[in-house]
Amino acid sequence: MPREIALADALVPSILLVYLGCLLVLWVIDTIVGHYGLYRYVWHPSLFRVAVFFVLFSAVGLLLYP
Amino acid sequence: MAAVPSDVSVKRPLPWLGEFLATERQAWIFVFKCMLAFYIAAWLSMLFQLEQPSTTMITVSIVMHPHSGMVLAKSFYRAIGTCAGSLCGVLLMSAFPQQRELFLVSLSLWVGLCAGGAVLYRNFMSYGFVLAGYTAAIVALPAISNPYNVFDSAMMRVSEVMLGIVVAGLVSDMVLPERLRQVLRSAARSHYGHFIEFARGSLGGAIPREKMEEAHLRFVRAAVQLEDLRASVIFEDPEARARSSRMQLLNLRYMATATSFQSLHHLINRLQRNNHPRTAGALIKLYAPVGEALSPPPTESTAPKSLAVRLEACEATLPALAAELREGLRQDTELLLEFDSGTTLLYRFVSELRDFAALEATLRETQGRLKGNVERVDFKRANDYAAPLIAVVRSFLTMITLSVFWLWSGWPFGPSAMLLATIFSGLLATSPAPLSATANTWIGYALGMLAAYVVVFYLLPGSDGFAMLMLATMPFLMIGPYLTTRSATLPGIGGGYTLGYVYILALKNPMVYSPEHFFNDAIASLFGLMMTGMAFMIIPTVIGTEWLRRRQLQQLRRQVSLAATAPMEGLLYRFESANRDLFHQIVQFTKPNSTESRSLLAWGLAVHDSGRAVIELRQDIHHADLPPPLCEAMQRAVDALAHLYDAPDRARWEQADRAVDHAIALTMQTLPQMRATCQPALAHLLQLRTALRDDESALAPYIVKVPETPHAT
């Protein structure tokens, strides 16, 4: 994957797009988990959410830029 | 600062001390969170080598708020506001790189529109608009003398502002969070409990008008508060998001039940006043089983589920009891009609209350998925465009005056003044007393800069490294957030202090010490703030003034026209919610128990009563097969009523009364032939007449003569 992507002639770091994509994935996970009420098994839901985001983002980031 | 008290202190014999420490604890938690957010933001922005770490810190100080909880909702709208603002800044810069006049006019217009948006959307969205204006100004103003740089500078500013928003959001959400969901749950439960309690307590029959008005005020506040909470909880809690439409439906049922309850009691009250105690007594007797159903014996559970079951059982017994009571009454057509309309209302109330309790029961089941789908309903806000429009004009004029002054004088610190004016014209536009708020903010701002002077020129030069930076700046910085939590006694000072301190501190890596820049910037920003205050003097705010209240009252009366003319689809919820939202805004700034608030309350109740009856009547017209002449007469009655509420006077009252009477007479004539379809319509017409002739309602001054026992036939 290239380091920068030209969006409408503006160079955008591709990690920014990855970031936005991860936010979207997080939102989907969040909705599913909330729908089934699974957050009751988590001690600190918002911390958990941030941690999930970090895991997602780092995993994708490390895959793309080893 | 180890002022965070432990829970041990609560057990002490001094109750006031415990209370004091509890509020102190809240305050210091907020201060701690602010400090954490500030220094994380500063550290990260220096680590990422952003150009102006102070922008990040200013953003944090604008965004951090003691009412934590709706953090994610706010951050979402703030991020959108920042993006929109920066885009607008870049667009303006590319459109008018050489024409500074056009550029400044359009920038002022943008800032004005953002301030208007902040006033229009009174909830957490308003901050998004403030930030949209602020970002546009902060992106475009520094680049004005160097247009080639605007894109880079815009990227830098957006990164700084976004970093501030993200850090503030994460810190408030993760560190010692105050879960709004708990607040929502307990609020919903307490409102439910109150309502059931109130319905049960009225077992003895009539409730005095004042108590009813008080209760109405409470129901209105409850409905609006629940909606506000729901709208923000869905952002932070996916579980609540899954229940969102159910909660909205619950709120609708709550509002509808409260309205039916009030209508029923108005009828009973009027019957008692007009010397028909037997009819009133019969209705009260009919109400007795409902009261019993609501007060289960101590051995049974008081959960909503069992309450719904009891209400359903009670509902089945009501028609028999009603028939029995009807037999015992004096056989006067008029009185029997009143009784019938009362029973219809009571049936409606009981079935609505049962639905309400049943839905509350399903919401309390927290285990697993929710079963079944519910109807989608939407809480409608009632907006008035006068206040936002005035805010737009005011902010625009402030900005344009500052720009003209800047262009003519060639003042190098004009942008600072404009930036401050941008921030505060948005933030203060929603305040009901902006003049004193501006004065307080100004004082706070000046104090903050004084503190920053000491820090920048005496403490910072000797410090080294990030830890020393924290040590040098923290003691004075802490004062700001602490004062913010005391905003009940010192409104505005805390916010002004923090912003002034952080703004003029202008932390950088490496730090720049320049006394003349410091003083020039300080004077410019104080000047900008002063201009905002002057704009509030010249174009005073309309929020909380009598003029706006009169206007909103007019709008509230128009709700009856809405009920009479709008398409039926989803009308009930639209009517009930917009009504409450509007009424909430009207009574927000009136003194309780003043004559004004009395009359407003009376109007609120009258509009509620008649509007609901009109909607029910229109449903009858649409759905039941009534003969066409009857439908026409009813439609005329509905129109006449809408006409009356548009601009109440005696002639219109007479007209409406005659139209309703005529419709009643016609319905009575057809009643023997088609009892099933005419009965509900007749009940609603009677309810309309009750509301019209109620000599304690707001319509009382327009009543021409009170016909004691008018013979409709």
C-alpha cells in the first residue's frame, strides 16, 4: 500500500484512511455488542472500546507497514 | 492537591460537612480530569511537533465541561464542526486571496451563521457550531497575509483542534466517567414512579387547579429531560441505542397518558364547580378501581409488569361498573352526556396507562435481546427562528466592525481580537443574561492573563523539561476549572480565566518570550471580548424576554391549528412533543408562582386539552363511517376552534362554541341509529366543549356567557 494517496489532488496519508476505516469497524462491533447486551460482562466499557480500537488500528498498521 | 476526600468523612456527625465534601469531590475530580487532558494534549502536540500546541490547549479549555457524560455525542458534533469550519476557511481563502474586504465580509457571515446555529440547536449540537466558527477563523485569520501557506496552516490547525477534541473526549469518557445511562435510567424510573403515585393519589377525586398546573409543569420537564438524555445516551451506550426507539415510544405514551389524565380531571373539576356533584361523584367512583389497581397490596410486587396485568384486569370490569353508575344518575340528557364523555376519557386513560406500564416493563428487562419491533416515533422540537436570527445579525455586525477597525487602523493584532469575538459570540449567544456573563468572563479573562504573566515571565524561564513545565503552570491553571464548577455563584469567571490563561500562555516548543507580543495580544483579546459585550448591549438578547415569550405563546396556541390541519400521519406524537418542548422553553425563564407563569401554565393546559381532543376527533372523522353532513359539521367545529386559538377573542369564542354545539346536536340526532360510530366522536366533541366552557382555563376572559344547562337539542 502506498504511503500517501491522492484524493482530489491532495496527498492524504493512507494511515488516515486506515484510521477512519478502523473507526467504522469499531462502530459496527460496538453496535453488535450493544445489541446483544454483551457489555454487561465488561468492567469498563469505554476503556474496552478504546482498547479494541487500538488493537484494530495497530494490527492493520503493522500489516501494512511492517 | 490531595483534597479528594475519602468516603469515611461522610460518616461523621456533621451532615453539612459530608455534603460539602461531596460537592468538593465532584469539583476536584473535574479539576483532575481537566489537568490530565491539558497536559496529555500539550505533550502529544509537542511530540507530534505541531506548530502551535497552544491551539490544542485552547480547544481543550473550550471543550472540557463539568457536565460530563455526553462526551461522545459532543465530540461527534465537534469533529463535524471542525471539519466544516476548516473547509470553509480554506474555501474563503482560495476564493478571495486578494480581496480582503470580501474575505472579511464572508468570514463574518460564516461566524454569524455559526452563532445562529448554536442558538437554534439548544442541546449538545450547539458546541459543534461554535467550533465551526472558531476553526474557520483560526484557519483563515493567521494566513491572511500569506495566502500561499493557507493549506498547510489549515492542516496544522485542524490537526491541533482535532487532537484537542479527541484528548478531551477520551479523558472525560475513560477517567472516572459519570455514566449518563444511569442518570437516564434513574430519571425514567423516578418519573414513572411519580406519575403512578400522582394517579393513585388522586383517588379522592378532584385536584385543585394549582396542584394540577404544578404537576403539568413537572410532566413537561420530565418529557423534555428524558428526550434530551436519550438523544445523548445513544452515542455513548450501544445498548441504549438498541432501545432508542422503544424509549421514544415510552415517552410518547407517557405524554399521552398525562394529557388524558389532565383532561379527565378538568371534566370532574368542572362538574363539581357547576353543582353537579352526583355526576362528578359517579366518575370518581368509576375511577376508584383504577386507583386500587395502581396500589397493589404489600405482598404483591410493584413492578410495572404486574401493574400492567392488574390494569388490564381492571379495564375489563369498568364497562359494567359504568353502566351501573349510569343507571343511578338523574336521567338528564345533558348530564348523562357529560358522564359518557368522562367514561370515554377514563377508558382512554386506563388503556394508555396500561400500555405505558407494559412498555416500561419490557424496557426494564435487561437480559438479552429485546423482542419484537416497535413503531418508530420522533420527538419533534419546536424552534423559533427569531432568537437565532438576531444572534446571526449580532455576531455578523460584531465581526464586521472589528474587521473594518482592523483594516482602517492597520492594527497588527486585529486577528486576535476577531478570534476572541468569534469564540465568545458563539458561546455567550445562548445565555439568557449575556451582559453580566460577558462582564464576568472579561474579569476572569483578565485575571487569567495576569496569572499567565507571572508564570511566563517569572516561573517558566527557570524551568526545564516537561515535568518542570507542568509544575510551573499547574497551580495557576487549576484555579480555572475549579471556578468553572462554581458557575452557580460566579458564572463565566472560570471559563474566562482558563481561556485567558491558556491563550496568552501560548506554550511552544521551544518557548518564545516576548513581552511586547504578550501585552499587545492581551490588549487585543480583551478588546475583542469587550466588543462582544458591546454588541450584546446594542442588540440585546431576546432569550428570556417577555417579547419572545409572547411570541412563543402565540406559537403554542398555533399548535391547536396544527392539530386541526396537519396530515394525520404521526400527528399525535408531533403535537405532544412539540407542545412540551415549546412550553418548556416558555416557562424556563419565568419566576415560579408569578402571575405571568400562572397564565402561561393555564394556556399550556388549555392548548393541551383542546389539541388532543381535536386530534382524536379528526381520527374519528377519518376512520369511522359517519354520514357526510355530520363530518362536515365536525370539520367546521375543528376549524372554528383552530381559528379561536389563532387569535382568541369573544366573537371567535362564540363562533367556536356555536359550531361545537351544532356538531353535538347533529351527532345526538344520529346517535340512536349508529351508536357504535357516533359514541366516541360525541365524547370528543363534549370534551372540546368542556375545554371551551371551562371558566378556570385560559379561555375564561373570552367566554361570553356561561349557559348553566344548555339544551343542545
